[in-house]
Amino acid sequence: MGITGNCSTRNGVTLPLSNLAPRELEAVHLASEGFTNQEIAGTMGIGVTTTKLYLHRAAEKLGLSTGRHGSTRARLARWYGEHGHH
């Protein structure tokens, strides 16, 4: 998977970051800063369940696995950091 400008690519398919809703992008950014789901929820003024939903949807839109093995939050934070979005 690579990134060009504001897009990620996976298997030759372009997945623009603009596909993320503003709140999804905000949650991903906070996750990349090391915030826990509870901290993200508190910062954004939402519940933990909503936080998890935003992160799950963002991961799906970016073509990242959202399986049960490992944290979706950690997977997104790692992707966001690896692609220079800090």
C-alpha cells in the first residue's frame, strides 16, 4: 500500500483520504497521536462506541483489515504515521 498526495493505494486502487468523513479523519488523527478510544471520545465529545465506529469505517474506506486480530485504532494510527500525516 502506498500514498500519493491525499490518496492511499492498495492493489492499484486509489483510495482518497477525502472519502473519510471529517469526524472519521479527526478520530484517525487523534489515534495517530496515541490517544486511546476513551481519550478520543472525550476529546471529540462522543461516546466510545461512536469512536470505534468512526475508526472502523475509516479503516474500511482506506482498505485496511478490520478483523478481530489487533486493534483497528492501532492499525489506523500506524498507517497514518507511516504515510507522513503527523
